[in-house]
Amino acid sequence: MAAIAFRLDGRSGVPTYRQLTRQVHRALRLGVLERGDQLPTAREVVEALAINPNTVLRAYRDLEQQGLVQSRPGQGTFVVDVPPGPSLGDRQALRRGLERWVRDARRAGLDDEGIDTLVDVTLRDLASEEEIA
């Protein structure tokens, strides 16, 4: 059984294949996926999310081109590399800071959807700034 379950946000404006690749990147950085783990099959993802098989294949192809996964005909798609990320101590400190921020956001009146939206918009804005720089 795969260690990742994909979810989609149809309102994000982010193409579906890109949402899938981002979720794999996130799972790798957080240690949810490790070297040797198998991704869900394209069929499993299609059935779970009701999306076009070509979308899943495009996401997996992008991940393969990045050197993160490898497709093995008849076996599946497996993680072959994990990008470096923050240390466990750094992740724990970041999480504590994020927990404080989420509590502040809730006190300000944001629900989970509002928090998700604010985070997505902020990440998108930062990505745009980084592309310009």
C-alpha cells in the first residue's frame, strides 16, 4: 500500500499534474515517502481522484525527469532519490512556529479553508517573486 494519498484542490488554479508532483515533493521532504517506496499506480490515482490517466502519467514522468522516481514496467513507480531538506530539529521548530501562526489565524477568524487559501496564495506570490529575482 502506498504511503501517500493524493488530494486535489480544484479552486487552486494549479494544474492537476502539478498538484500531484508538489504533493510527492512535500511527502519526500517530510519523510512520508522514502527511497524504495512505491507510489500509487496510475490506475489507483485515477480511481481515487476521477482524473485522466494521462495527467497522472505526466506527473510521474516529471518526477522521473527530476530523478526522484523510476518507473519499472510491470512493477510500478518507485522513489529513487530524496531531496535534502531541513533537519528534524529545524522541522520541529518550524512546526511549533506554524502551530502558533495557525492559532493566531483561527483567533483572527480564519477557518481551515481560509488558512489553506492564505497559505496557497502566499506560496504562489513568493514563487512569483523568486522567478522575477
